[in-house]
Amino acid sequence: MPDANPFSALTGASAPPPQPPAPAAVPSRPAPLAQSTPEMSEPERRYKADFDRLTKSDPYRDPNQLLRRAPDGTITAEPRSPDPASPQPGEPPGPASVENGRLRIGEIELSEQDVRGLLERKGL
């Protein structure tokens, strides 16, 4: 077999012995698929602390107070009422009831046939 080194005729050296392949590096732990983030970063914590401190000391920044300006320029503060759109804990979810086989929602009263008709119309 001829030498694998094409310059062996010039240098008189034979082909170097074949080197065993280097073992593949095994990672110690696989990389995570998703990187989670902390709940709040350090700048967010500082901002929230500053906001809370300013809110306590400044009545104009208090989210629990509703400020109103009268036509004469007088500003009054009153406690903010809860949002009527969000149900309060302990309240029933809505004014719906069933009486004598008829569904009553507020001032609207529907029979079983009315509800079936609405469902069929929605399916078309």
C-alpha cells in the first residue's frame, strides 16, 4: 500500500499513525427548554416600593380615594365604591332564577321553547 503522506517521497517520513477519535463531551445537565423569570425584577421592586411610599404620603395618588372638583374649585375626597361590574364575594352571580318552568333573567322571562329556539338559531 502506498504511503498516505504525499510528501513522504520528499521527506522520507512515513505516514503518521492514525489517532483514535476524541470522546464526545457529555453535557453535565441538559439546557432547560424554557427559562423562567422571577416574579419581579429588582427595578420593578424599587419602582413598586417608591410608588407605595408616595401613595401613602400623597392623598392625590391614593387609588382608594375618589377626588372630585366642584365648580367653585374645591376638591373633595370620598372613598371609592366597589366596581358594580365585578361581583362582590358572597353575592349571588346574577339575578337569574327559574319559576314555574320559565327562566327569568332580570326583567326577561323565557320559556323552554324560547331557549330551544335561541339555541337552534345560534347553531345555524
